[in-house]
Amino acid sequence: MFANLVSLAALAAVANAEHWIFGGSRPIVTTRLDSIVNPDAIGTHVHSIVGASRFKNVYDADDLKKSKCTTIPVQPDKSNYWAPQMYYRDQNSGQLTPIQTGFNIYYLKRNGPKNEPVKAFPPGLRMVAGDTNRRSYNASNFADQAVSYVCLDYSGAHNNDPDWAERPNYFDHNCPNGMRAQVFFPSCWDGKNLDSDDHKSHMAYPVQNYNSGDCPASHPVHLVSLFYEMFVSVDQHQYWGPGSWVLANGDTTGYGHHGDFQNGWDVDLLQNAIDNCPNANGNVMDCPPLAAVFDQASADACVLETELVDENIGLDSPITQLPGCNPIWDGTGTKPACSANSNAAVSLKPAQVPLPDGWSELGCIAEGTSGRALTGASTKAADMTRASCASFCSSKGFKLAAVEFGDECYCDNQVRNGASTNTVTWNQCTSHCAGNENEICGGPQRLTLLTTANPGAAQPSLLPLGWSSAGCVSDASARALTGYSFANDAMTVYSCLATCASKGFSMGGLEFGRECYCGNSIQNKQGSPLATSQCNMICAGDKTQTCGGNWALAVFKSSNVNVPLPAPTGSGSGSDTCTVKKSTSKRNVHLKARNFGRAHQHSDVF
């Protein structure tokens, strides 16, 4: 919705001026941090923050530029843009719900009457426009004029109605298509200071107007003009009068709206755009330097890399008070005192749930071309994260885990069905995890692949007493274990080894997912050591186990401890045994095993 909302008033004002719009930009995070006003601390109120993925509670320009991505479609702009979150307050319960928010970010080249050269923001610049403590309006003050609201009604039913005209505070009625909260930043810099004590004094508005004109002598450097439109979906909530809408700072008037900016631009690129985009009239693609690096896919897939405040801000369910010390107040009378628990200690937490020890993310891969890439085990959950998927697969003994479509988890010890561990471009995985919007969990036909250095092996509890793994070895038509063999579609590691033990053998091996071989020693010059990964076929009787591979024998050994023989499950011949002394019998068993494996690999629980 937000990508299609464009300020007609603002466009009219700049119809003859070069400008471009980063339209429909979504927040990278909503949290109680402000790296400009409250550096290296918890912020005073919740903000909706757009832009670079390495946003932190302290501004480090060099670190910010290392961000993997930004929610701005022009990826070399690693800046952050933010404003206070707006809440809806229920008339009866007083409960507070964050209102959906998105941003249009305008860059405007306005030289002023003297045609002053317009410069890019210098590295390290930060600034604030508006005043969180303001609860009134001074019509002669440019700083007050720079904050305004527009009530959207695309039907045209209220055109030329003064009660619906742009204004400096909240409207006294709802807005059929949402409301814009607007901030225009000062564009004149003193040329020396990248910040100031009040985060404003190093900047100034032009002489003639808050949104255009020449710079004063005290602030002679004319910078590109910056303007925010924060779209707020007030139409999704019932308006019941003043107090329906509340800023995160407790303001019910709207006068306390404000904006913050910290620069993370490739400054040379920004200057190039300012100097060489005479035909840009809003559309970024009409500015060649920016069009060349436009990447909406990366903006869509971008998530926060750092930390956020560990507190409930109402995203999952309504809250009863605003986070921090922000009593609801319209500016009249004495400001209410903070509640007793408003200053409760809170801390930061990782935006992305850490993976279990030993697990790491390989990246984004394509799904299998003829079935699922991972078929060993799977689950689906409304609270899915990368970590919960890895934990699930680890509990099943698998070394690969993958998340897809936000809430699906798959496990295996190898990729199958035409899939590959070769990663695709990271931004092809675009689904936010169902359990954490700050993580990516695959996408349409794309998997976020996770791995552990500890391969999925049969757990000790799955082996008969006294048996242990002897590794993965080679096999051929002249068998490595020749004492006894059988095959069935209910094969597990335990059933194979228990059978071998009951027949008096001290070694057992599994192959092709459904075949079991017994003996007391390796025969026929077979048994060359193989990589564990080659014993990767899922057991026919238990998806959580592997039973050898293609001419790869998973070997186990014992000290001849007798164990009960499991009940026969059949092998297609009315018996639980299949002695394979002739090569033709062996070949038939192998063909059946391969056919079963392919059918099994196509299984899909979703």
C-alpha cells in the first residue's frame, strides 16, 4: 500500500525542482533506541526506524556503512531515518496498539534564489528536526512549520474543505486512506560541526522559508533537502475523538512529532546524483547514478543485524502503557507522573535468535528440481526461527537444516532431488521467520540452509547394547559382509543390528536405506574407508536415521552381546531373511532399494 502513496502537495511544490523519492520504504526495526539523542543507552520512546541493517544505539558512521543491506532501494545509501511510532488508544480499555507505518523519503535539490551549489551530506552528519516536547504551534517559526499532517481521502469528497487541509497537529476526524506525518529537515550547515548539543544548532533552515531559499551566513553550506512522509494507517482503527492517536512520547496532539537522520551515504554517489539528474521528477529511475544501483530485492530481504530493546512494545498484542516514561498528555495542565514501573530496567537482545552451538548459516539455496532438497524430517510452526529449526534437526541427528516460506523446517544429511549447496543471491530468500520478523527463513522455492560440523549419526540410544559405529566403508557386488542379509521397507539401524546379533554375528552393516548385512569380518577386499557423508540414505523405517548409501556400507560392531530379534516385517518373499549368495539376487535387491529411495525422497508433509 505504502509504495503507491505519493504526496500530491509535496509533488506540486517541487514540480519544477530536481528530486527523487524512496517510496514505500519499510522500517528495518521498531524499538526504543535513538543513537543521536540517547547514544549508547536505551531511548526515551519507541521509534520506527528505516534504512541500514547495522543500526545501533550508538552512531558509528564507518560501522553503519558496513551494513549488509538497507530497506532503502538504493543500497549504497546506508543511512537511517526515523520518527516516533504512533499508537492507537482504545477508548474503553485504554490499551495501545502500534499503527502500521511506512515512509516516503524525499531528496530535493533546491538551490534558492542565489542559485547556491547544493552539496551532499558530509560523512558523519546527524540531525534532528521537530521537538518531542512541543505541545503548541508557533506559525512564525520555521521549525514548527516543518512538521505537518495530511489527511488522505482519495475520493475527493473533502477537497477545499478547511477541516481537511494540511495542518500542524492531529485532525479531529479519521482519514479514509490513512494519514501522513511529515517532517522537513533544515538544509543549511555551519560547515564545521557534524552534530551539536541539541542536535540542531549545527543546522539551520533557509532565510526565506523552511523548505527552500538561501542559506544564512552562519550556516553557509547548502545541503540537499531532506523530507519524510510517514504514512500511518489510522483508517484501520475507529476514531473516537482526541486521544485516539498517541505518539510513542505520550503526545496526543501531534505537535511533538519529529524526525532523526544519521548519514550513511556513499557521499560521492549522492553528490553525483545531485549534480547529474536534471530530469529526476520523483522517480529514482530517472536519475542514472541511482538507477544503476537500484535494488528493491535487497531492500525487501533486509533485516536488522544488531540488537533491539528486550521489551514488549505492542507488536504482538496491545499494551497498557507506553514503553519508557511517557505518560499520555495533551499539553494542558500538569504533565502526569510516570507510573511506578515505567523506569523498569531493560536491556538489549540480539535481533536474530542465536543458532545452537556448532551451527552456522550457509546461505540461500534453491529448492530441489524434482522434490524436496531435504527429506529426512520436517516440521511446521507458527513460531519458527532459524534456531528452532536447527534444534529440531539436531534432535533428529541430522547435520543439515533449512527453513522455507517463513514457517517450514526440513532436515537431512545431504541435499537431494537436484538441489545443490551452492548458494544463490542472498536476497532471493525473502520470507521473514514466523517467530521473528528480524530473521529470514527462506522464501518461495528458496531455503535458508544451516549446517553443523557434527554430522547426523545414529544416536547411542538407537543401537543395541554393546554396539558402536565403525564408520562408512565401500561395498560392491562381492559383499563386504557375507554371513547373512535381508531387506525390507521397515529397516532401521536397531532392527538390522539386533538381527545380526541374534544370528551370532559381531558386525552389521546397512546400505541403500533398506538393506542389512551381517558378518564377523570384512571380506572380498571391500571396506575401504569413505567419508561419512556418503552414508546418507534415509532409513526406510525411520526418517530420522540414515542407513548407508549407494554402494556405501554403514558398519557397526559389537562384542557378541545377544539381543532379542525384532518381529519379522517381511521382505516380499514371506520371510524376514534374504540370503544373497548369487550376484543376480544382490542386483535385484539393489534395484529395489534404489526405487524405494527415489519414492521416499519425493515425500512431502506440506
